[in-house]
Amino acid sequence: MLNRHLNVPGHSLAAIETIFGWVVLGKTKLSCQRIISNHASYNAVEFQLDKFWQLEELSETKPFTNEEIACENHFKRTYTRDSTGRFAVKFPFRDSSDELGSSRDIALHRLQQIERRFSKTQSLSDQYHKFMDDYLKLGHMELIPENEIDVPASSSFYLSHHPVPNKNGDKFRVVFDGSAKS
């Protein structure tokens, strides 16, 4: 209920303003067995029009930053669609991709950890090798050509990953750590 109310002098009627509108209540002298309900609604056209424009009003759009514009232009220049309709976009390196940092050491360390785990659980090892073979066949990754193995570590990026088995140990998912420091 809101703070406004009106009393009708000489009668036990009162009107109280609620968030739904005005409600009239009180006793009448009529003895009637029928229940009568009445609803009256008053909505000024100006009020309704005001509400309509508030709902339809476009929010203020901020202009794109230079970085956002560059990102969209990069997408337009480099995207392709495969036969299934999926989009493929080249990585949007910022200034220079010449210095990626050294991700090889971290990836090798993680690989050694995985291999230690595999020595304890052969089934996980088999499943993981099958996953990697499937990933290779699908074209989601590629083997490093032998002539590129000894290139400087900062000119290649190695994506660290590891298996995360479920509680039963019969299934797993691979977690790729693309945000690892390099």
C-alpha cells in the first residue's frame, strides 16, 4: 500500500492507493447474498505513451575502440567456413607474433607429468593416445615437421594440455591451457 487514502464522510467507505491502483473498501447497508466485484482502471494515454517510449528507447551505444575495430577487420579478412558451416579464424595476434615467448618448456614439463601418470594408469594412456590420434585425423592439430623441431622456442607456440578423468576413471576430457605463461 502507498501513503494515500481517502475516507468518505458519513459512510464507512475508504479508498486506499496501492501499487495496483485505488482500492475501495468498507461496509454497506445492503444485505445481499451475491458477491459483487468491480474493477475500474484509469491509465492516461500520456502515461502509457511515456512507458512505451521508455521501453522502446535504444540504449546509448558506445563507439568501438580501435582494438575492437581491428578485431572485426581481422575477422572479415581471415575467416573461412568449412563444409559443415563452422567458422575458422586465424589467431588475432596483437603487434607482432615474432616473439611468442617460450611455451616449449612448460609444454615439455606438462608432457612429462602426463607420462608419469600414464605409467600408473594404462587405460588412461590408451584412451589419451586414441584421443590424440583422432584430434590429428580431424585436423585440429598437426605434427611438427622434423626440420622445424630445432627452431627457436619463441617462434612457435606449444599448447599445454592434460587429461581430466571422471570419478570412475572410465572417461576423461582434455583441458587445453591456452592462458599458460609463455
